Amino acid sequence: MKELVEYIVKALVDNPDQVVVNETSGESVTIFEIKAAPEDVGKVIGREGRIANSIRAIVKAAAAKQNKKVTVEILTDDSRPKSKPAE
Amino acid sequence: MKSVKMKGKNVEEATRHALEVLGGKEENAKVIVLNEGKSGMLGIGAEEAEVEVVLREGLADDAKRVLQDILDKMEFMAVADGNLEGERVELVIKGEDMGQIIGKDGATLKSLEILVSSILGQIYGERVRVGIDADGYKDKRKQALERLAKDVLDEVSKTGEEKVMPPMNAADRRIVHLFLQDKPNVTTYSKGEGRDRRLVVAPR
């Protein structure tokens, strides 16, 4: 599933070589953290978060098929997870 | 993506030359008029027309490939197909796991549309419109929404009171609005913002 996240994010940005996806597997939830070049973060989040939300929806759909739960966070400049828009 | 700039007596001629050079058809091309040209008086003050022609032949294939890559990496058993229809790429997904690919109220399908369109926008450097359907979902959705709209139409006609529809996305609201716009008894408008935006059906 990490491959899925990497594929999508790298295809969306100007600097794919600077995209890093970290995967942390907990007991019940797997967390994906996305890092991108500062000038690319906007492209990963999109207007009103629509691209970020779409990435989440796709990764969750893929996870659901394998009976897994996932969270996707996009790290911004200051390295704090971007607050998640309401789902 | 191939493109060329070309001058000619007028826009048509410049476009025709550009398409010859690119070896493509007009329906696959986007023509940007850089200068409409002037005929002038007896050749004085005449200006040649100039166009930039961008061939988008590969667009449908690129869209298909991106969608297929995503479906494969999602480990869904599904195949993407599609064509360029005017300015818009229309893709269709066939295979297993259709329910999961469509998602609740088509939410997963919509997310795929947003991502494939954004990725192509990144590749082509301009906005690319992409529609994705799976298992006839869009037609079924349209029929269901029109049945709902018909029920609301009957209710509003009978009671003479306006009725607020449940929150719907822009595409769904549009279907209901188009269905009701030529009905003599009612009129529609939208209220609310973002995810809570709703269509209101009011007596005329």
C-alpha cells in the first residue's frame, strides 16, 4: 500500500525525488506520513484539501479490501501533521 | 505531448499547416490563437495569423495508464478503458470489486477522478477534465436521483411548500436541477456551503 501512496504523490508534484513516505504499523492502524518539497505541499493537499482527501479515500478503499485501517498524514513545512479536514 | 506554432494567411490556414506538421487530426488537437491576423488594405497593415496547436492524442492513453496503475496498486481486479470525448477524457472501469471501487454515493469513484485529473494536469501542464464510470454507476445514479426529484416535485406541487433536499455533491445537485428546471410548478435554488450545500425545491 506504501507503493500506492508513493505512486500517487510522486505523480502529483514537480519534485518526485523529494517525496518520502513513511509507514508506521500499529496494532490496529497503519499510518502513512507523506513528506514533499515545501513548494509541492500545496499540490498534494489541493484546494480546500480535495486532493489530500482523495488520497485518503483511495488508500482507505485499498486498505478496506485487506481488512486494514489506515491514516494518511501530510507533513507541512513545520513538520506538524496538517490538521485533518472533517470527514 | 506535441505542439507547434505556425503562421498563415488566416487562423484556418495556420491551423491546417500546424496539423500537417504534427501529423494529427483537429479533433485531437487544442488550438490556441496567438494572433488572429489582419487582412489590411491592399496588403498594407496586413498581419499574418499565428496559432499554437497542441496535439493531445496521447491523453486518453495516458489517463488509462494512470488509472490502471492506481487500480493495480490498490490490488483491485479491474481494467480501465477510455476515450477522449471532446475536451474530456471518459474512462470506464470493469472487473470485480466494483462496489468498493465506486464507494458510498460514488465517493471513491469521485476521488479517482480528482487524482487522475490532477496527475494528468501535472503531466500536461494544463487542466484536464476526466470522468470515470464503473459498472454503469453514473447512469444508475442519475436514474435514482431523477426518481427522488420526481417524488419531491409531486410533494411540492401538492403541498405548495418548499422542500430542502439532502446534502449532495455538485454533480448530483446538477442532475436534480436539470431534471426539475423545465417543470412548470417548481423552481430550484441552492443554499448552504461546502459539504452541507443543499438544493431547495420551491413552488413557482
